[in-house]
Amino acid sequence: MIDTTLYPMKFLPLFKNKVWGGNKLKSLGFDYDPLPNCGELWALSGVKDNESVITNGFLADNTLNEALEIYMGELIGEKNFDHFGTEFPLLIKLIDANDKLSIQVHPDDQLAQTRGMENGKTEMWYIIEAEKDAQIIDGFEKSVTREEYQHYLDLGHLEDILHVEHPQAGDVLYIPAGRVHALGKGLLLAEIQQTSDCTYRLYDYNRPGTDGRLRELHTAEALDAIDFSELRQGITRYNYRENTTTQLVECPYFTTNIIPLAKPLRKNFAQLDSFVIYLCIEGIAAVKTLGHIAPMHAGECVLVPAVAEEVELFSEGKAKLLEIYVDPDQWVDNGRSHVRDFDWVARFIGSGNPDDYLDDLSTEETEES
């Protein structure tokens, strides 16, 4: 008899050839031949016609969407299923920018839905590698009017009014819908975003695409999407410890934590009504839960179903993991302030044996130290 109990799932990567893409992902062990480059690796996707395929367990060869249709709240959480239905809410990517990406903006949910799309696109970046002098465009240097913006765009000098960051490995940038942004060359990063592939290109350096033609711009469509205000928060500042969960980003669309792993950790998600994604960004690690073990190397992810109350994390030597979930209390309008809300942050439940599992270090204790 086949065991139909859910388990930690792994997926086939989806490789995307991009005019600006490079070949850094080969150093992580990925083979994307016959593509000449891999600008984007979609590690976990429910996007229509780009659904991730499960590679392990009895659900192997099924898509993420097919599993979600069967297991619903058991897979993504009851409240999440009530809210998102059979659309998996997140898209997880690795991006290799060997050249500058187009200057672009994404619509928010309200604008996207008025234009016939399911939702907008808020995202975040975790920088894995950054070459010397790498740059990121992130919002406006100063507030501008629509007319001022249009003037600089028409002159081909849009970059003159945009804010530029100089990222390093380990930096985090939160890109809410409406913020004009662009990756520069020489960056390898992880991207966590709403499930949406909607991008409005504002400027693309008069560069042809992979088909030899100039890529389409969306200057008119973008006008209503752009936040013209001055950038008030660029690179996210954070401190972290080994074997400790540190929060990087918390918003209605996703919560992302970082875990530098050197010893086994056991975590309790009994009160979290959500799936949990572990994305390995450095080293080799494994996730054990629901009686199964799922190993992963840098660039791979594991999806832990919402029914899993306890998770054990292991590494071969040192590793770094991003821990990602959708906290229902962040999008449920219950009158609470969520600016510093730690009620749903998963905590370690140490076994009492320091040579086995680490004891709990709460988010509050980490921030106070």
C-alpha cells in the first residue's frame, strides 16, 4: 500500500536563458545545456506553464500545482488556502546578472487586478555574490513628479534621477511593488517574490533580446504603477549568529529568515499555519520532517508542508539557509499592528543535549545582543 502522507518535497529547476544572463550557476552544480546561459533558475514555481515538478517521494513527476489541488490546506496552511486557493503564493528564483537588467517596475495587487492579472509583485533579494563595483538601482534619489520623470525618460537620462546601491554578499534589499529598480552586472542572488511574472520595462539601454529585436517597453502602462517618492530604505541592515534564526523581511506576502547552520537544529512550527521553504544559499544541508529526509546543495530548495509541526535541519560542515513562509497574520486584517510582530516566528525547541540540538535563541534576544 502506498503511503500518501505528505513529506518534504524537492523540485526540478527551471532554467531561463536571458540576454543579460551568465554562467555562474554552473559553479553550483547545475547543468542547463543546451542553453548558452542561465539568467534565472526558478527553484520553486506555481506560475502557469512554469510549474515546478516534484522529484522525490510518491508525488514525483507531479507538479506543485497538482499537489496543491489534492492536499490544499495540509500543504500550504488552512488560512493560506482560504486566501490563495490553488495558486501557490510564492516564486523562488536564483538570478545571475552578467549584464545590466532593464530598469523596471511592478504593479501592486490593486493595479494588477484592475488590469486582469491575479496579483502584483513585491519581492526581495538576498545577494549571494557581488563583483567589485556591482550596482543596483533602487528607487529615486529624490522625489520627482510624473512630469519630471517623463522628461528624464524622454531624454534617455532616467538613470540620472535614480538611487544607486553598491551591494556586497549577504546584503538584503526589499523591493515593494511600485519601486523602480534594476540589477547591475556581476550579481548572483536569490529572489523571493509574489507569484507573478508581471514586469513593466521602463528603459533597456536600446539592447536587443535573444531574438535580435529590441525588447518591448511598457512606459505608458508603468506610469500608474510607479512610486515617485524618495527612497527611504535601501539595503536592509541586520545582525545574525550561527545556529540562530534571524528575520530579514516580514511583509504581508512573505517572511524570510536566515539561518547560518553549523550544528543540527530542531524547530517547532506548530502554531504557524503555513508551508515553510528552505532555500540553501551556501554549502550542503538537509531537512528532516514527517519521517523523511531531503538533502540540498546551494541553489536547491525544499518545501515543508504546513502539516509538519517539527523540522530538523542538518548541514555538512557550515551552510546557510533562507527560511521562507507566508504568515497569515500578516495579511488578515484583524486590527493588529504587525510592524514588530514576533507571535508567529518559529522558535527552536532544544533537546537539552548541547551536542545534539541547539537551545532556543529567540528573535528578541538576538536583536538585543
